[in-house]
Amino acid sequence: MWDPTVYRRFGNERSRPFADLVARIGATGPRAVTDLGCGPGELTRTLAERWPQARVTGIDSSPEMIEKAAAEPGGVDFRLGDIAGWRPGPDTDVVVTNAALQWVPGHQQMLARWVTELPSGAWLAVQVPGNFGAPSHRLLRAVAEEFGVAGVLRESPVDDPADYADLLAGAGPRATVDAWETTYLHLLPDDGAEHPVLRWMEGTALRPVRAALTEPAWADFRTALRGRLAPAYPVRHGRVAFPFRRIFVVASI
């Protein structure tokens, strides 16, 4: 279960990759725009502001996220749906998926299929986290192993920018592909109550672990992980430096 409130912690930091991704989309008058994995919907509404003439749809598999998104006004149609089963319509001119495809097994083949199904002139924009080798995730896997829940974690479900570029260019000979990576240095404030990196991870990476454990075991897990994260990400001047690698690919079809 996704918790929109927990996910929206550090909202400014989480929104930066979306803005950088969308800035590289050159569409001027799209008919239909789809945001796959739209979450609580704030970022999807910025697409409606950029392309007010377009029909903008946000899709997410979490009922909690869609309920939150649909509760706010903004001219966007929010729908519950599975990304893996989504297919573009004949007027889908822009597809955005931000920090979502890492949850979809086999998304590489799905991306290649979208390139062939999107209409001529369409844009496909993808961002996925590339931090699965970071200390935060290495420590998460180590503690999960100790608690017997390592099997619920993904080892490294995403590719490098060059791999995505090759995939999309090979899927559509008319596609023009732009791929890159950025490591953001997030300076997370320390409130003295909980380690900031643990609070960040609770919104995303820790969800499968939380679902697999009882309440007492989850409390023990958090305590153990907190003890590993603190020396890896020390507090300095009231903040924790948290490098976060992101992978981007934008294709003009």
C-alpha cells in the first residue's frame, strides 16, 4: 500500500527530476498526454498547465494515490490502472513516466513496444532511479537478509542510459533519442527525531519490506537499518547529504 503523505515527504527533491525530464520534451500541441505512475497527481497537473489544450490523463496502480490525486481540481483525468497493461491510443502524443518503471518487471520490452505503437511525432519521456548500488540500498539489502526478507527487494531493475538509448533507437528507426544521467545531491534536513534517509526510503524502497513484516518485526527492522544508515549518511550542519542518481531517456518518435 502506498501512503501519499509519506511519499510526499521531500516533495521538492522528488519533483526536480520530473521537471528536468519534461523540459526536454519538444511537443508543442499534443492531443493527448499520459502520465504513467502519476502518484498523488501534483506533477501531472503541471502537464495540464503546460499543454492546456491537451487531454491529460494520470494513471497509477495505487488506489490511495489515485484517491488523493482525484480529490484536487486541475483539469486532469486520474484513473486506476496497471502500467504493464497500458497501450497508447492513436492520439497519444506525449507519454511521461517518472520514477515508476523500476517497479514493472520487463519494462524494457514494454518501452520498445510503445515506440512502435505511438503515432508519428509523439514523445516518450522516462525517468527511473539509478541508485540501487548506493550505500542506502546496499545497507537495506544487508538488513533485509538478516531479517529473512531479502527476496522482496529488487537487485537492480533498471538499465544504464546507453542501454535505454540503444533499446529505443533499435525499436523505432525514426526515433530520435536523448539519454543522460544526473546525480542530485539532496541536502535533507535533520529534525532530530528520525534519520532523514530512513524517512526518504519509507516512501518508496522500504514499502515491500514493510508489507512483509509484522508490526514488531518492522519496528526492529527500522531500528537496525537506522543504525546502519547513520554512519553512512552523517548529519552535518543540521543536514544529511544524500546523493541520488537518476536515469533519463526522451525519445521523439
